[in-house]
Amino acid sequence: MSKIKKLLSDTAIYGVSSIIGRFLNYLLTPFFTLIFLPAQFGIVTELYAYVAFLVVILTFGMETTYFRFSNLKDQKENVVYGNIITMLFSTTGFFIFSAILFSQKIANFLDYPNHKEYVIWFAIIVGLDALGSIPLARLRKEGKAKKFALVNLVNIAVYISFNLFFLGYCRTHYGENSNWLIDLVYNPTIGVGYIFISNLLASVIKFSLLAPELKVRLGLKKQLVLKMLTYAYPLFFVGLAGVINETLDRTMLKGMLLDKFVQEGISYNKALEMAQTQLGIYGANYKITMIIAMAIQAYRYAIEPFFFNESKNKDSRKTFALLMNYFIIVIVFLFLVIALNLQIFRYFTPNEAYWVGLSIVPILLLANLSLGIYINQSVWYKLSDKTIYGAFISVFGAFITVLINFIFIPHYGYVASAWATLSCYFTMMIASYFLGHKHYPIPYNLRKIAVYVGVALSLFFVRYRQDLTQEFSFGVFAYHSFLILIFVALVLFLEQKSIKRAMPNLFKKVS
């Protein structure tokens, strides 16, 4: 239990930077959706989808590889670290140079011919984020959760501050109330570009904070590099397939809907605006589900090094099973809180033009639940050095994502993308369970898991069905709160033994 408490402590600290930090960033969504129409916000949604792809490609699974090889007895941590940093410096430098050199051609390909600066900005952002990923991984391995949190909080604070400065202060005071500073740095034609500029400035400052961690002896040891690449390449496909599952729908939405609208006789410019509008609606409502995604990310930061450290103990598999149980309780609770209170959470996108897409939120929440379970299960192929299975599972999930989106986007738009996301992660979760049970069995309490998920879904389906664009109703809120309390009561009943072990003094006082 003490190990789990340590994991929870680390998760809480990582949560300061990932949950709280990203939540503050998340609060910019209402700000952006008030300023920009869905078509403009669609540009932001699309370009950040490409960022996710590029970061996975440039890091090439080296975070997990670093954790694995730095824990091996026959390898020195500083040698492993120096070799990985050398590889990333080489590949990232080549990437940034190439992106700048061909920026206009890339901008033309993306349908932004007048904005090659977007390509240059994002190339630098992606490059700095890729280079910073390994120093951050080292902080996690060394248990420096507070420094990790500080770096990420500063990054978020800078990003938010510059957005508020450019799009809040400068935009509202431009013109008659302008001053020398606004005239110097603000141009209203840049528009959504200020979101990207803010990100670029934040990435530069974040990288400068991590610079001391990059003071290592550079060099490449051929045998070590080959071993690491052999271990990492399946993880690369895992990551690439994962980002396909998470973000490819954005790029497919724009392209397929644009073709559909043009074939229907709509002019190209109008069709492009309509496609970007659907993309913007999808992206804004997807943001609502980020509450669960942020919780999973904070947990993931702490759990990955924990897996490798804990695996040396004989009772590690029981610990992994117990963690899965607690994880599902928390995520299912968050699912109910959000899914049953969409009339409150809709105000994260206060512009009513986005509310038409609220119906996809519960679908995406369940997709995140499936993804979180899969992340917990991934321990089996990482610890047994069977990362190739992780690649197969993720590639299969990516195939499902592409297939469902390709078939159904022309008919159902972003709704098809939401169902594709759920289908993908659910299938990956099931496949991982059966393969893990064969190669690295972990005694998960399937009965409890089924009860928690089944009861939560039942409570969701007996909710008060209403038009999500209607005014807030206190009566509906009270009813939904009662449904959530039923789930909480169930958890307290089924977990009373665990709670007594964790907080014995509390129960003595009560008795």
C-alpha cells in the first residue's frame, strides 16, 4: 500500500503540471470560441493534429526506451541518455531545416498558401518539444516530480499569458485605444496565428529551462544504438498508430467533407469554410473530454516509470491489478460527472454555434475510458519486451479508425469520427487484455470492473433526456447528482475493506 501511496503522491505532483496546467490551458477554449468562428477554430484543430503526428515521429519511442535501458544493469544511465540526446539532435535539426526550406510547398499542400509562416512556427515548436521530451523523461525517472511540474507550469503560464496579451489586450485595444506596444506587436490580420505565436514563445522558454539537463557527453555507440532502435521501433508504431487513432479524424474530416461539398456543386471556398466549420465544432466539443484525458495523462507520467521499478518485486502483478481497479473507479466517476452535466460543461464553448456537437461528448468520454484501460494493460508488453505486440494492436486500431472514418464521414460527418474513436480504443483494449493474459497474466478483478462500468452506463441511460441547447434546469441537475451519488455509494460499499486499510485511524474515530 505504501508503494501505491507513493505513486499517488507522484501522480498528484505530475497532476499540478498536467491536470491543473492543462486545465488552465483548457480554459482558453471558451476564450477562443468566443473570438473565432467554427471555421477559424477548425484551422487550429487541424494544425495541432499534425503536431501530434510529428512529435511521435521525431521522438521515435525514445522515452520508454530510455526508461527501459537506463534500468538495465549492464548499461550506464548517462551513456544511454547521451546517445538518445545525440540521435534526437540530429534528426530534429534535419527536420527543422527541411521544413523551413520547403515551407511554401508544405503550406500549399495544406491549403494555406498565404501562411507559410504557420509551417515554420510549427516546425520549431515540434522540434523543441521533441528535444525536450527526453530531459523531461529523465526528471520523471529520477523522481524529480516537482521540477517536472515547474517546467510544465511555466510553459502553460507563458502560453496563456501571451494568448491573453495578443488576443485579449491587444485585440480589444487596437485602433482608437492603441499605444506604441500594440502598434509594435499586433496585426489583426494574423488572427488565429497569435495562438501559434504564443505556443512558439512558450516552447522556447520551456526549452531554455530544460537546457541544463542537456549538458551531456554527446556521441553514438553503434551496438547500444542498434539495441535501442530494435526495442524502440515497435514503440514508434505504437505511438504513431496511437496518434492516428487520436487525431487522424481531424485531417480526414476536412479532406473528405471538402470533396463531398465540392461534388455537390458548392464552390471551393465555400466548401472549404463548411468543412472547417464541422472540424471546428468537432474540435471544440472534443476539448470537453480533455478533463478525463488530462487525468489519464497525469497518471501516465507517474505509472510508466513505476511499472519498471515495481516489476522487480514478486507481488508486482497484484499491485498492477489493484491500480487498474482504482483507476477505473476514478475515470468512470469523471465520465458520469461530465456526461450527466453537459448543460454545464457546454459553457466551455460558450458560443452556441458549437453546441450542435455536444451529443458526441459521451461517446468520446467512453473512448477515453477504453484508452485509459489500455494504457494500464500496456505494462505486459513493455515489461516482457514484447513491444511488437503493442505495435500490432495499435496498427490494428489505426486500421479501424481509418476504415470507419472513410466509410461513414461522408454520411455522418464528425459523429462518425467520434464512433470511430470509441471503436478503435475499445477494440485495442479487448485485444490487449487477451494477449496480455496469455503472455504476462495479471489478476485483474474483472467482476468489479464490469460492475462499475455497467452501473455507470445504466445510470447514464436512465438520465433525463433533454435538448442540450435548452436553458439550465436545477431539477435536472439535482436528479443527475443523485445518479452520481448512487455510483459513489456503490464504490464505498464494494471498496470498504480497501478504504479501512488505507485510513484506519479515520475509521477508529468514527467507531
